[in-house]
Amino acid sequence: MIKILRMGFNTSHDINFSVNRPYGYEWYLLLLVKSPAIFVFNGEEITTPANTLIIFDKNSPHEYRANRVDYRNDWIHLDADPTYFSNHQIPLDKPLYISNSYYLTDLIQKMANEFYSNNPYREQTIEYLMQILCIKTREQMVTKTFKPWHTRIHDDLIRLRSEIYSNPQINWSIPFMANKLHISQGYLQNIYKETFQISCMSDVIESRITYAKELLVETDYSISEISDLCGYNSEVHFMRQFKKRTTIRPSEYRNFFRKGQ
């Protein structure tokens, strides 16, 4: 179990912000630093990019400061079992670059909402949210070297992909998506595939076929109507792509899965 003592979300300080606690705290300190910063470990300065997470151990010295820009972070003072973070394989007193800070900061905001509420199950909710945060941190972190790449664009890509799967009916195209992110078409195609291991247009098709499967099983819409709802201008084109992805026709998919209902 964990116990949050204090916490803050999206806290800002000016360019002169600095902290030096030679004896640390008697509890853990979790920081998600959203701006470039400088940390000092054993007298050695380490420059960190935006979206760096670090968890200081109990009584561990911590010294850090802003790096030429205003300082922003999320922070949590917490107590936990001594093996809590080691069980999640998260090293303490070590800066970790987080490739998708949008996800983690969202979890921290949810924890803050619970912490400052009177919800009867807030402690359980915070515990589960912290477990998710640890799992996602382990998943996303880069162990020994920083990769200060795509910090902003990665969060934008996550939001774009979420929008694609939420709205498969939109006439998605590479120029349209690149324009939404204010990047070149070539850069979009390269970074999208590097991030998600699938091309952006293949992902659009995947979102449409996924939605089509839901509609085939859960509604009585005709194949033509489903084709329109999934963003296809041609029913024939929809049927071809559906069969290519699933090996069967839409009508066969509907009949097969409805038999088991």
C-alpha cells in the first residue's frame, strides 16, 4: 500500500527555481518534470530533457534546478513499503525519460482529484492509479540514456491516434493528419510508424475495420450503411478491405458471431 502525504499537479516556478535538500525527506518524492532541468548527483550535474521522471528514495539527498526556462512539474510526497518500487523494477534516484508523459500526467491529475476529494474509496483508487503509473513508467522509460526526441510530437501522436480510432468515419489522409500536427507529410509517416509500428494509413484502415466489426455484431445496419459509417465512399472498397483484413466477407463475419449470441 502507498500513502500520499502531499502532492501538486502542473506546478510552475520561474527560471531561477532551485532545490537543495542535502538530507532529503523521510518519505519518497516523485517528480514528473515537464521542462528541461539540471539534477546533481554526488557533485555531478546531469542535464535532463522535459518529461523526466525521478523517484527519490527516503532520506536521499536531492538537488535540482531549472535549466534556462521556467520550471514545471507534477510532484508527490508519499510513503510506501520499502519494496514497492523495486517490485515494479523502477530504480530510485535515477532520472528516467518518459516518452509519453501525457499518459502519466493524466494519472497524476486523477490521483490529485482523488487525494483532495472526500470520496469513500479514494485510497483504493489512488492505490490502483499508482500501480498503473508504475507499470506505464516501466513500459515507457529508457534505462541509461536519454532520448530527447519527439517529446512534444509523441504526445500529439497519441492524441491523433486516439482521434483516428474514435472517429474512423473522418476522411483521414496523410496531408490532413500532417496539417493537424503542423509537421511535414514525410516526417509524419516516418515518426508514426516508428512510434506505433504501423503506417498511419494502415492504422486508419485498422480503425475502420475494428469499428465495422462492432457494428456488424451489435447493430442491424446494412453493409452499405456500415460502409458509410466507417468512412468508405464505396461499399465494394469496404468489402475488399474487410476481407483482406479478416479473410471473410462482412456478411459472413456477422453470421458467424451472431450464431453464438
